[in-house]
Amino acid sequence: MAITLPDARQLSDEVLEALRLRALHGCELGFTETVVADLLGVTRETVSRWWSAYTRHGPDALPGDRTGRPVGTGRTLSDEQARHIQDLIDHNSPEKLGIPSPLWSRRAVRDLIRQEYGLSMPVRTVGEYLKRWGYTAKKPRRHARDQDPEEVSRWLNETYPKLAREAEREGADILWCDETGVAADAYPGYGYARKGQPATLEVPRPHIRINMVSALSHGGLLRFMTYRGYMDGALFLVFLRRLLRGATRKIYLVVDRLKAHDSEEVRRWLTEHKDRIEVVPLPTYSPELNADEYLNNDMKGNVKAFGLPHNKEELRSLIQGFMRKLLRLPAHVMSYFLHPCVAYAADH
């Protein structure tokens, strides 16, 4: 990996003075001006000017004033244009602005600059602008297109704060619940291989899958259950009954809009046990608001870190081993609420 040196024009006067002395020392040792310039990150012409002045009139003749083009001059975008482009990126998706791209990539920003100002810029130059502005490439966070912003706003500003106050008044627990599935032949990581050769992953036979439903609180409480097949009302009732075993406080269970959570049999059972447990639905298409989603991501990234399971029982054992470890680590469970999307729950 090549080392990128900082622009010499951005260095302090003291550092530049040290560079001049090192350049002269290098030339005295017999290195060419080109080699010295490359090592110090300055131009050959600059080294040549320093060396010529030194050989003619000594150290006192070294130029002290800064030369060269000031930082920022010669750029395609003005400061005002740059601020405008950044504001558009920060508050809009490419699709909203008519840019055919799912994410803000270098090409999408290039198209945005052309659309706003009629300027054509190389993709590489756009990348330099993004780096200078403080943008970095990241794995995108999934966001449902059909999500209702007003419904999310009501949840964050009205529904959940009211729920938190009610739970505090009743001395109840708020648990966050979600289901997930783990396939034995799926592995999200990367592997090294020779250039031109693929990284090969030995996988078990397909259709080896175990599902899990779990619930956690911002205080570190955790409950889980593994199961096969799909979640329906009857299976969800099994989990609800398990939640009540040993529970000494009322439970408010926050769930998504899965049909199993709102089946007729579940509604009847909840009516009969409303003094001990209530189910509270999240806004539609809003998984990022559920803290249990981040537990699921953590679990999937860890259960197969040391190898893929060979059968369902081994996969179930890996999942249960990870979850039982979490039972002894309430602080780790609480850390899922540090994600910015669910920090609102930790605050309450």
C-alpha cells in the first residue's frame, strides 16, 4: 500500500524549514534532486531552487517565503458550490434528486455536480472532493422505501415516550422482540486468495436452517427460543408463555407487524393476560427502530466465526451457545441500545 504524503503547502513554517535542511543534506550526500523531492513530498523544482540558493550564497540565502499555488485555488467548485452540493447529499437520496443511483457513490455525486452546475468532472476528482469534505465509503444501512416518516416521528416523539412513562409508573419492563433465521451455508465474511483465484468456502448441504425469537431490555434482560419452521400465532404464544414464567413485573413487548404477532388466538390470549403483558407494534417497515435487530446481527456474525456447522443440531448448538453467553453479559446486551437508531430507547 502506497504512503500518501500531506500537501507541503499545508505544513507549518517550522516543518518546512526542517524539510529544506533535509533536502540540502540529501543533495550533499549525492542523491539527485528528483529522489530527494520524492522522499520529502515536494516538487523537484522546489528542491532545485533550495539547492541553487544554498550553493551560491550559503544557508542565509534559503527562501523563507512560501511559494506555489495557495491551497484551494484552481479547484473546479467554489466554496459556495461545494457547500451546496454537500447540503444536497446530506438531506436527499440520489433518487429524490433525479440521479439514477441507489446510493451516493462517486459517479452519483459527479452526476449531481453536472446537473446543478453543468460541470463535468472525472470520477477520481469527485472522490478527492468527497474525501476533503469528510465523506467515507460505508456499507449502507437498509431503509424501507415504504416507511412512513410521519408514523416514525409519532413513535419517537409521542408513542414511545408515553409507553416509557407508563412502564415507569407501573414498574413494568419494556422488552424488544424479533425473529431471525440462520442458514448453515451462509457466511458474511471475506477470505484471502491468490490474485485471479476465488476464495473457496466449503459449505454443508443446503436447507440447514434454524430460527430464533428473542426479547431484550435496555437493562440487560434477555430471553430467547430457537425453533424450526415458520413463526405463526401458536408458536408465538409458546414464546409469550415462556416470557411470563418467572416474570415478577408486567411486560410491554415491542414487536414488528408480523402477522403472527396479531393473530386471532394471540389477541384472545393477550386480552386474558393484559394485566401481565401487552404487545406494542412498531411503525411499519421500521426494523432499525428495534434493538433486537442489532442482537440478531451480532449473533449471525459470531456463531460461524470458527467454521460452518455440518447439521441442524450443530447449528442450533452454536446459536444457543452464543445466546447463553449473552445471558451472563447484561452489559453487552445493553450495548445494542447504543446504536443511533435505538438510542431513543436507552434514554428512557
